[in-house]
Amino acid sequence: MQLPWRLSPCLYIELAELVGKRLGTPVEYVWWLSFNQRRALRTTMEGCDAYFALPADAQYRVKGLVKSNAFLSVSYAIVAPHDVKVGALSDLKGKKIGVLHGSPPQILLATKEGYTASTFRSQEEVFDALNKKEIDAALLWGPSAGFDNKTLYSNRWQVISITGESLGGQVAVAVSKEKPQLKDQINQALEELKPEIQQLSEKYGFPMQAPLQVNSKNAEARYARLDTLQAKTAAYRSSGFIKVADRPSRREWLVAESGDTIAEAKSNFNNKCSHCHGTNGASPVSERDLRKLSMRYKDDWKNVAYSTITKGRPDLGMPTWGGILPDEEIKAIVEFLVTVQKN
Ligand code: HEC
């Protein structure tokens, strides 16, 4: 079996192979490079029997799919030199901490006092900065940081899982709703494969010890409640499909994509902005009512909205979102706001 080198090796592929063996079926793969797992699933699962792997939690639902039992816990992790004592997140106070741009840990640190975050574009850059001692520790996705730590850096760092809102969870296999039997078979295979799953976790350097609980339940944690989908999409990007038919055409894909953008921006807005601006921007407080933007700023309103969201008005209580949310997400939110203007 030939795999794109960047995606190989992968725990989920090996597991899919093991499950396939138990079920007596050969495994074929469909790959999809996606930054939105749910969207990829909607357009691709039609041709597939199963998807390895996606969040097991009940709120993460994809139409037409049912999920197997959870088989593995995955989460963000603290990466630090072995001589740094890490018993709690607070042990990182006063240290320079590397995070990926737009990741849940970046938002987590931004909402807590006493932490200094440096943002990076890739995990590789974070490890590079750790090596050069430009940062003291990092918060990275546990499975991928653990894997690189083991395979590229001879376990030079300790990698300790953290749990808390938006920081991780369990994963499961998704199966088409129309194939309940397959779900049962996969559940049984996963149950029987428990020792192998444990071995694979060790082989791939996944953090194994009990995770540290990170308390994000203060009032400010509302900011940290990043759309869990977004957080998890980043996490599960490299997963395999077991395939029986062809994937949809590029055209169908694009149609699905543009139709989704506004709906997604609306849900992002309602996750991140509505506690100050009301559901869909309909705040009873006039200066926060985002349905009045076009009345207030006339033709220029989209520019005003974009720059206000990006730069914030910190003195007036509007946070700065540039550097926290990806630029395309901000632009999509502005497009969503178009749909709620009063005139
Ligand atoms: C902590 C509360 C808070 C959050 C969260 C928040 N805002 Fe605001 N926002 C405000 C306040 C307060 C103002 C009004 C500032 C003023 O009086 O000029 C404002 C103003 C704005 C304005 C300009 C309104 C105008 O008419 O001038 C826009 C656009 C906006 N916010 C968009 C957003 C978006 C999009 C999000 C989410 C990504 C968001 N805000 C999240 C508090 C918040």
C-alpha cells in the first residue's frame, strides 16, 4: 500500500488495517486534505464505509453518520524539557510558552493572567524554538507532538496531556447510518483490539500518563470556548477513509463549500460573539446591535466592521480578534453580518 509520505505513518491507518483484518475485508483509502472535517465528511462519506477517527462526544454530530464506541483519548499537551517540574499549568507562569497561531491553547493563555505566549505557524517551528531555548515550553497537540518528540528528537522533551474545555476528548470511528451492523462489528473489533491500540499509542509516542486538569471555568473562559469543531478539525486532519466508491466530483465539493461558509460563520459568531452582541447580532444595547451597522456606517460599514473586529476597541470593551481568529474567519463573519442588516 502506497501512502503520501507526509501522512504516513499514522496510528489510525494501522488501526484501520487491524479492524479490516478482524472484519475480513481489505482496506482502501480515500484521502482528503481538509480544514473542515465535518464538511469533508459530508461530501466524502457517501463513498466510504467508515472514517477513522473523529471526536466521540455527543455534540459532535455529522448528518447521516453514527459513531462507534470511543477507543482513545487525545488532547493538547505541555511540551517541556525534562528538568522543568510540570505538575500544573501554573508551573508555566512566567515562562515563555510556544503555541500555534489560532489554536485553543493560544486562546486559553490569552484569557489567563501571568502567561507569556509566543505564536508560531507550525509545530516544526515550535520544536525549533524549544531547541534553541527561545521558548521554555510549548502547548501542542499531544499525539503529533508526542510523535515528533519520539521519532525526531529521541524523547528530548516531556509531553504531558492536559484536559479541559476545547483541549481534547475521545475519538471514535464513524460509520454510515445505513450500516448499523458494520458499527457493531467495528465496536467488537475495537474492544478486542484494546491491547493493540495501547501498543500503537506507545509506538506513536502518544502521551500516556494521566492528563493534567486545566481549569478554564472562570468567567473569561467564554473566550476560550473556541468553536470545538475548529479546534478538533486541526487535530484530526490526517485520518483515513475506508473506501468502496469514488469521492464526489470537484464541482459538488465546491458547491457544498460555498453554501457552508455563511452557516459556519453564523455558528462561529454565535459561539464567540453572541454573549456580548446577542444571538445573530441582535443586541438590545444599541451600540452593540450589529444589525445597525449599515445604517450607522452606510457604504463603508463592511470596512468598519472588519477593522473593528480585527483591531477591537479595547477601551470600550470590544476585544481584539486579529491574531486570535484566522483572517478568513473574520471575513466570513462580516459576510454573515451582511445577512442580518436592517437595511
Ligand atoms: C466582551 C464583549 C464583546 C465580545 C466578546 C465581542 N464584542 Fe464586539 N463589541 C463590544 C462592544 C462593547 C462594542 C461597542 C464598542 C463601542 O461602544 O464602540 C463592540 C463593537 C463591535 C462592532 C462595531 C459596532 C459598531 O456599530 O460600531 C463590531 C462590528 C463588533 N463588535 C463585532 C464583534 C464580533 C464579530 C465579535 C466576535 C468575533 C465580537 N464583536 C465580540 C463587545 C464585544
